[in-house]
Amino acid sequence: MTAAIAAGLFFGGASAAVADSWRDLHMSTRGVSFVGEYQWEPKFVRKGGFHVRGDLNDAHHGDGHNVYLRARVEAYDWTRLKGVQKKSVHIDHVFFDGAVLETQEAKIQACRDRGSLRPDNCSHLREFRRH
């Protein structure tokens, strides 16, 4: 009987850990693209954050500009993950709110860094909320 209860608790906990599945995430604008996927991590796993993985691409090699992925969770500042000119960089990052067990809100964009004299161009802002 004790073994059956322990097994039930183990498998019940395992199913709770698989709270969300991977979903496609594609963003692009002139000079940059991101092709990948995202998922919401469950509570207590990777700080319950917004997990993104995929490839950040410099889509216009001759322009001399770098690319980056930027994300923001809850009310925190934007975080940048830098790409490389003329290349594709694999991204695997969890964005989280360190003050809570589960991050509830995330925003993300793929951008081309055009320097300090011209504004960067970014893909449409994608907003996500945990269900």
C-alpha cells in the first residue's frame, strides 16, 4: 500500500513538472530573424521562467550591423542576447522574475542594432502570458 502511494505521488509530481510544451516562435524584420520555440517552465524548474531556444540570424550580411534578441519579464528592464554579424547564433535562455516562483508575463523581439545615430529596427513585439 505504501509503495502504491509513493508511486502515485512520484508520477503525479512528474506530470505536474510537464506544465507546458514547446511552441513555435518566429520573428523577423529587415536584417534579422529568429526561428525557434518557447515554453513556460513549471514552478521550481529554472525559476518558473520563459524559456526560449532557437537560432538568431543576421539576415543581411552586407549591412555591417549586429543583431540581438531582447526580452522583458514582468516589470523588469529589457535583457539583450547578442548575435554575431554575418552569422547565426544558437540561443537557449530562460528569462525569469527572481522575486516569484513562476513568471507570468514576457515580451520579446528580434532586433538589428544600427548604431547610436540611427534607431534599431525590431520585429513586432510579441507578448506572452502564462495560462
